[in-house]
Amino acid sequence: MNHFLTKIFEIYNQSKSKIEFPWNWDEIENTYEQEPELFENIFKRSSLSRYDFQEELLANSLWIALNVTDSYLKRSQCYYCGSIFKLTDYFSGAVHIDHFNPISKTGQHLAGNIVPTCKDCNLLKSNLSDEDFLIIFRMPEKFFSNRYIKSREMKKEKLKDFSAIIFQRLVSGEEYRQAFNITIYDQRRHQDDLKASYRMKWLNN
């Protein structure tokens, strides 16, 4: 067992009575061994001093590293737009680790609030909240009459399109299907098509 594995093994043992990890140690070790450099990179990024406010920071950083590495192994893509990631993207800065609910609002530095995103989506999303995106999707004129007043129309249009691709996370499946007038059988394909159209229009991929 190398130095890093020894370190996270100690973190796991010391924290498992306080945090209910969704994996046992064998599963953690197996995930690490498949992509050790990525796992270590995400752990270090997640445990930076700027996150010291978070209780059990090291344990939560271990959980975040597990989630992100596991998502790379299963389906390596931007959570929002679906852009495909290469392994090198995680080290070059092309992949951002985004807090879905911004820390500047009420978000926490926890695995359940973190998703891997492309740089473009993360910078566009900025610190906008769930409520902001619901307003953009449902009543864009109301939102843009108070915010982004001086922004170019192109950015406003891009935000409206972006709000549509994350709408499914913000509401129930039934509300999503009603909003787009689709059936439950069409929902997954509809989400994939929305993301593909967004990438084609705004990211040229």
C-alpha cells in the first residue's frame, strides 16, 4: 500500500463512524487503482485550505474524489452539456469541479453538491442558484430586467438555453415532461437531444 492509499485508509477508518460512506474500503481501493493520478488530483483539489470551513474536510474530499473518479470511469462528460472529457482534461484545467448550489449562496462542499463540468458551462453558470435558473427558464424577461442588464443579447440567449438543459435537475420528472410536452418514454432522449443541440449551437461540438 503506497503512501496515499495509507493516508486515505486512515481517513476512511477515522471517519466512517461519522460519515456513512456509500462504498466499503475494497471498492474505494479498486476505484483508486484504476485511475490513481486522477483520484489523487481530485482529492488534493477538494481539500484545499479555502474549504476549511467544511466539517470533516478530508473525509468529504475522499468522497468527492471517489465520485469524480467513478464518473470518469463510467461516463466521462460534462454534467451540464454532455461534452466528452479526456483524462488529460482533468489535469489541464479543462474540467472544473463545480458546486451545483454555489458556496457563495447556501451550497456546501460535499460530494452530493459537486459535479464535473466543462470550463465553459462552469463559467457561464457562475454563482447563479437553482431559483435563478428556474426564473430564467420560466420568466426570462423578469430575470433579465433586474440582472445582466448590460450583457449582450447573445449571453442572455445562451443562459436561457442553458437553463433548459439543467431544468430536469431542478424539478420533478412529471413537471419536466409537462414543460416540454413529452412522455416518460421520451424523457431521456429529450435530455440528450437538448444537450446535443446546446453543444452544436454554443460549443461547436
